[in-house]
Amino acid sequence: MTAEVKPAGLSGVPGRLSVLGMFVLSLAASSPSLGQSTADNFRADAAASANSNGAGILFDKLFSTYHSQALFRYGGDGPGFRYDIGQSFRSALIRTNTNLITDEETFRASFRLRPGEPIEPRTIANLYVLSDRRGFGLSNVSSYSIHTGAVIRPAGVLTVEPMIGYRSDRQSDITDQGISYLVRMDADSLDYAGTVSAVGGSWEYNRLDPRIIEMRNARLTSSKTFPGDSRNTLELRYYRNRRDFYTRADDGVAQEYGVDRNIETRAEDLFAVRDSLLYNVAADFSLALNAGVLSRGIGRESKYKSYSDPGTPVLNSTVDELTIGGELSAAWAVSASLDGRLAIVLQERNETHRVEDDDGYLEPAVDSIRRIQERMNNVARRTTMAVAADFRPSGSHQVEVSGSGSILRYDTQSDLNTDDRDELRYVANITSRHRLSRYLAMTLAADITLAHLVYLSASRSADNTWNRILRLSPHLAWTPDRAFSSSNRFEVLANYTVYDFDSPGTGVRSFVFRQFAFSDSTVWSLTRRIAVEWSSYVRLYERGNLRWEDFSENPVSYFEDFTHIGMVRYAATSALIFSLGIRYFSQMRFDYAGSRRVPQHFLRSVGPATGIEWSVSTRTALLVRGWYERQSRTGLPDRGIANITMSLNVSL
């Protein structure tokens, strides 16, 4: 198996690649067993154990940033009961002149009597703590709750879970507590005249005097299958989330109500309807029609208001969003080796910002805020058409062709808002895959993106641009035998951004970004115990000013990035693997004096790397990686940095 090095920064956005980014890239370029980062392995193991008992610990240090995570889950059955416990802890430390520390912990425990019975008593406890020393407004909060009730199954497909409990919530150094209600309901496989439906929902209400926390959601899915395997599905969803937050009280509120904290209520309401119809016209031809409506509203209001300064109003505000859209698609299997797809998508979104009138404030001040809110009102309409075809002339060859065109019309109602614009975008891609022999496979991909941005206001017309991106990317995979494999990828990319009104007087300059990238990943198993791995990533890129009329450019800066990683892996046993190697990264930046490149900045980092993978048992795995780098930079003294990542996963 060959581990691929995936080139970074291929989107065509110019800029300097950081050392940290290159080391993260090089970490992902290791051997099959080292092909994922420790954090990725940790998350994958944690996700795999989501329904099983287990524990995991992760620690890593990258430069001056430290991360640690711990996960624990354990559940079991006893005589007539079931218990489940889960805990997660995450911590981050950034060492600066003032250390920045963030800790986050969640805990959940549940206890059930007579699991699976028609009436199942249940108790649930939850805990959440967030501590962030960066000083943000909502960065130090905590909440814990305990609920007790029962799961009631009055019918085979219906489940109702009423619960009552207690909740304590701390925010802005104020702790509120009170009664909490929780109700859940689910019913699936409801069959009526061939229509199969599922319905569910929940309601949670926490009265934490003087604050309220409330969540509601409901969903309904109904599906009917017709002859010929055609199918229609209707989905309805409702959601409400209300939160009360403490905010600093202004001087008027503090003097009038005797409080130093105001309470701001933020409530979101959402309702969505969607219908999907799949109609099989023939065995090789099908049509699909999807249409939906989504209504969303977000409101903000303050509990305390002071009218001591009527010229500075504090008004309740609402943002309403209505989205209507539909999609018509067709799929046609022309033959056993050729099939195609066509899709047309229409969508319109209307966003309205408004404030509530308040007679306690001066009308001119209220009108001023109202106009500011109304400036953000907008309507966005997007139309998209996409086509794709897949041609398989043989089992060893495949060609995929796709393309799409879309237009976005963004209109605002206010004459003071100059963000009205049209965006036109075309995307085309062709990918050819060939198995040349049992040892050699080749993929060739080419794509082009054309985007035209046009502002309708004359004051913004200087920002009108054409963006053209062209990319060619061949890939070769060579596996002459089971002991040797090599993967090589090349890429040539060009990004041209051209302003419609480009002149020295406007201060706007069109630019070009070009890049060549090459990556190589090779694994050679010398013996059953010893393997050699090598990966390289080379990236050469240049940015310059562009004159599109005569297609000439004035180069501005040029970069050369090189990353090389060599590792030797030794399997002492099938459960214990050691690795040792070297990591190298360098970046050179050049400016231009005429057509001559002038070195401006150099960065080099080199050092040893090592790792240990130990499957202590079938239930326990330990992974440790470390590397030391010696950095040399232009104009700065050399420095050494030690980095380490470690994870321990245990299945209980």
C-alpha cells in the first residue's frame, strides 16, 4: 500500500506557506501505519467506540501550542438495569507572554431500570464546563442538569419519554438554577395505505429565574413507493432555540433597575418543507424533482430598557429569511459503458432585517437605526445547470466529463447599499483513468473555472473582476510487486484575476499566480521486518502583475518550497513497530529586480524524527511520535524546537 502526499495550497490562492503547515503536511505523508495524524487516529478510534466501551488519551506539542484530549465511555448491564457513562475533556495551551489556556469538559451518565420494557424508568445527568482565559464574553460558562422520568412504549412503534429535573447554569460569574422539563417522542414505520411515515420531536424548557432556556424540534417524514420503484417523500421540520444571555448593563439600566447585567434573549425559529419525487420512466432513464421552502427567523431583545437617554435607543431586532428552491435532474444509462446526468437548480432567498418601534425613544434616532437595518435587506437568486457523463470503454479505462454554469443575482432594496452584484461562474472538468498494466495506473485530470463578478453600482465597478483558473494534474501509481509501491503526482496551475477597469490611477492591479507542484510517496519493504519510506513535496510558485490585453506580466515574487521525509521502520514483533528518520523543509522567497530574481528570505528546518507503535493487547494501542527541528531563518538566530504527539486507546 502506498501513502500519498496530498499537495496543499492548490486552490490558486497565493501566499507564503507556513512552517507549521508544511510539518502537518509532512506528518500526513508518512507510512501506511503513520499515514494519518495522531489526532485523526484518535478521533477515528473514538468514533468507532461511540457504541462500545473504551478510553483514549491524546497529547501533542507543535511549536508553542499544546493540545490534550481524553475520552471515556463505559456502559453495562446488571440484573434488571442498564448504565452508561461518557466523558470528554479537551485542553489547549498557547505559550506566549501571557499563556492562553482553553479547557472544555462534557460528562453524561444515564441509568435505566427494566430496559426494553413497556415502562422503563430512567435518570440522566449532564455536565458541561468551558474555561477560556482569553477573556471572551461567553468563554467561562458551565451547566449541569439531572432529569428523571420514564420511557413509555404504549405501542410497538411509539415511544414517549417525559422527564422532570433540575438545571444549574453559570454565565458571566452568575449562577442561575431552576426546574427543567424534557419530553421526547418518536414513532416510526407508521404504515397507512402504503404510505410509511416517521414522526418525532422533543421539547426542553428550563426556567432558570430570571433566564429561560428552551429548545423545541419536530420532524415528519412520509414516503410512498409506486409501481416501477418510483417514490415520493415528504419532509417537514420545525425547530426553535431560545437562549438568554447576560450582557453588561449600560449606565441608564444600572441606575434605573439596580442591576449590573442586562439579559438579552436570542431566539431562532425554523420551519422547512421539502418534497422529493423519483420517477423511473424506464429501466435506463429516471427523473427526480425536489422542491422545498425554508422559513427562518432570528430575534434579539433586551429585558431591561432605559429611556433616560431617548436619543440612544436600544431596539429589539429580527432577521427573517425565506428560501424557496427546486431541482430537476435526469439520469440516463445510454449503454453499459456510457451514462449521463443533467440537473437544473433554482433557488431564491429573501433576507429581511427590521427593528421594532418603541415610543420611548426619539423618532429620528429610531429611524436612523431602522435605515441601518434595512440597508442589509437583500434578495439572492441563483440558477445552476450541470451536466456529467461517465464513459467506460473497458474495465481498465474510464473517462469522466462534467460541467456546470451558474449565475447569482444579489439585489438590495436600499439605495445606500452598493453591494448589488451579478456573479457568473463556469466550471468544466475531464478526468481520465487508465490501468495500463497490473503494475501501473495513470490518472489525468484537467479543469477550468471561469468566474465574472460585476457590481451594479458605479461606485463599486472598480471591483469587477474576471477570474480564470486552469489546472492540469497527472498522477502515476506504480506497484511492481507487493514489496514496492510508488505514487507520483504532478500539477500545473495558473490563476488569472483581471479587473474590468484596471488602470494605475485606480490603485487596482490585475495579477497572475502560477504554480508547479510535485509529490512522491514511495514504500519499499526490504524484509518482513524492515521497510524504507520516502516522501517528497516540491512546490514552485510565482505571483506577478498582469496586463491581460497583451497577456504580459511583471513578476513580483517567487517561492520555492521543498519537503523531504525519509523513514526506516522496523517491526520488532507484529505488535511493536519502531521508526526512525529525518525530516527536511526549506522555503526561499525571491523578489524581482527587472527580470532578475533577488533572494529576500530563507527558511530551513531539518531534524530527526522517530515513532513507536505498540499494540499492547487486542484492546490497548499506544502511538508516540516525536521530531526535533533546527530552524535557520534570514536575519534571525537559529533555534531548536522539539515536537511530540502521543495517543493511547483502550477498549474496555
